[in-house]
Amino acid sequence: MNPEPRDLPYRRMRDALAGNTATPPPIWLMRQAGRYLPEYRTLRETAGSFLDLCYNPTFAAEVTLQPIRRFGFDAAIVFSDILVIPDAFDRGLTFVQGEGPRLDPIDAAGIAALDVSPVRERLAPVFETIRQVRAALDADKSLIGFCGAPWTVATYMVAGRGTPDQAPARLMAATEPEVFQDLIDTLVEASVISLLGQIEAGADVVQIFDSWAGILNEHDFDRWSIAPTVEIVRRVRAAAPDVRIIGFPKGAGFRIERYVAATGIDAVGIDWTVPFDVAAKLQSQVTVQGNLDPLVLVAGGAALDRAIDAILEALGGGRFIFNLGHGIVPQTPIAHVEHLIARVRGR
């Protein structure tokens, strides 16, 4: 390993992702731009729909920067959604208040008709958002771009919505594996286009969210979670070798060690179910990012302090980025976020 010079821009996140240990560790939170912030809720009402907010670069850049101004996180993550890629395929994406995303469910004929050629143009507003954020962001802050992992995005495309166990995608993968492989391959291609566009626009870190990795059996985890991620990492690295890549296979459990070894990512996000001894072992291979339970952040008080201290005790002595084990939830008190940051930073 050749750690990066510490005088480069974006140094706290980049240092950690290069394998350096920082005290205190860098900190950012998944979904840090969102409904728990009153300034977000105000802008969300002005924008109209959620997708209108995602595709308006001025509004999306402002939302991206809001938590940086308020909390001083070490990284901003572009305000967007993992489902902008199926939206680029004209799959009828909408967001239903209180219910989540809806798409036109895809079948074999729909998969055969998918065309990645419009993806870059359709995602141009996301790239413009990143350009605006990078221009406004202090040089010591990283800017994170992202995509959904092909498996996770495919589960929504097949079912047309999120389901408790994403059974429609699992059934298609079992009964029509060649068809499902075509869908995964197309999503790999689209993901690479998206990530490289974000990097070109100014992202210096990218994260691959595999939010539904944990529902796969061992064989399918290798085929549908690990293998597509390997290909995305390979192709992004070939085009942008200086960019750092974080993988987040939520719910992967002990299989996370195999995921890290196979994919070649620079850092792995861990959810709150990953034992500390497993996470500490991973630090000999990659930077670890996580893993506070978002509901403990809601609870606050002594429970929050115990959880923060336990994470720092177990993982703070190695290559580490403090984060949640999943996205921040809307009912999170702002005071609890402020307390979290102060405690992590030792103030």
C-alpha cells in the first residue's frame, strides 16, 4: 500500500480511504441530506416532486450542501437516488408519498429492449449537480458519487417496487437466469456510465449501495452481488485510477469478508449487525465504514454514547470512517446528530 500524501485536497476522507489511521476518524452519514433537516423540507416543498428535486441541479446542489453547512461533515454525498438509472431507461419511475418508489415491472421482453445509450444524457442533471457542489465545497471535503448495485436496482425493476424479501427478482434469477443475467449486465454498463460521469463532474469518491445483498443465498450472493461489483470496480478503476471506491453490501453478514477479498474495493460499509471482531479483521484489508444503528441515533442519551464509544474503541485505532449502518431516518433529532459529531471528534 502506498498512502496518499496528506497535503492533497479532500485529505481526511482520502487519508482514511488510502489506509491511514486518523484520530478522530472522518465522519459523514448516509442520507445526511434529507427529511430530518427543516431546510431540506422547505426546499422539498418548493421543488415539487422528489424526482423534480433530484433533477434540478440548483436545488439538488443546495440540498447536498445543507448538512455540510450545518454539521461540517468530512464528505458531501450528491443528492440523487439509486433508481435514476431505471428512470433513464424510461421505466415509469414515480415516488408515492408514504409508500416509496413505483416502476413499470420488467419482463424478458423489456430486458431485451433496454438500451444504455441515453443513460449519460438522461443523468446530465446529476452530473451538473456534482459540478455545482464541487465548486462550492471546501477543498478539505470529499464529494461522494454513488450508484445502486445491479442486484439491488434489478430487484426494484423486476417487482416494480420494493417488497419485504424481493421475491420477484429472486424468482426470475432462479427460473430465467440467462434473462436475469442480461438485466444485470445492462445495469453494470449503466452503472459504469453513471459513476464515470459523476467522477468527471468532480466526485473523488464513489459508493456502490447493495441494499438487498443480505437476502441472497451463498451461490447467488457470489453471482448477483459480488460478480457485478467486481466488474464495476474494474472498469471504474481502469478509467479513473485515483478515485476511491466504497462498497456497501448491507446484510451480507460473514460473507462480507469474501465480498471484500473479491471486489477490490477501497472501503467497505458495514451495517450494525456486523460484529466488531469481524469488522476489525476487515481493517487489515480495507478501510471500514460504519456502523451505528440509525435508531440508536434517534434514541440518543446514554444508549447513543455507549454505542459511539464501543465503535470507536473497536475500530477507531485502524483505518476507519464513522458512519451509520444504514441511512439516517426522518425522525432523527438534530441535537442528536450534533452530539454524535461532537463525541466522535472529542469535543
